[in-house]
Amino acid sequence: MLNGKQKRYLRALAVNEKALFQIGKEGLAENLILSLKQALAKRELLKIAVLKSCEIPENELIIDLLASTGSELVQHVGRSIVIFKRSKEKVIDLP
């Protein structure tokens, strides 16, 4: 569980990052979830863009995304979602 200071630190890191993944009308497909898990294992912090064509309400999408990847929500602003999951290699040093 991330505390407020850690979330602020992760948000600061994510500000300059581009969204690596986009969720469209297919929603959370199995291939997308697998790719997200692999990227989280390498990077720990991911920024995801939700396209306007996505028919799933964003709140439901976030709940499903966090449950399927085992990650934590760092930030949700507009159509951007930032998630974090600690990996065994510890790429990011949290305060």
C-alpha cells in the first residue's frame, strides 16, 4: 500500500512520461493484460491512456485493471491512468 508521500513521488516521475499503452474499444483484452504485467515487472510505473472509443466506464475499467495486474493506482486524471507495482528487482526507490 502506497502512502501519500510515495504517491506524490511517483506522480512526479510519471508527469514527463508518455503513455505506453492505450485502452480502446476492446477494453482489457488478455493480450493487453499480459503485456501490462510484463511491462510492470520491468518498469514498475506505467502510464496508460484510455481512448474515447473505450465503452467501459473508467471507474469499472480501473477496478478491473488493478485487479487483473495486481497493481496500485497512483493517479487518474482525465483519460490517463498511472499504476505502480513493485517488482523483485526494485527499479524505483520509494521515499
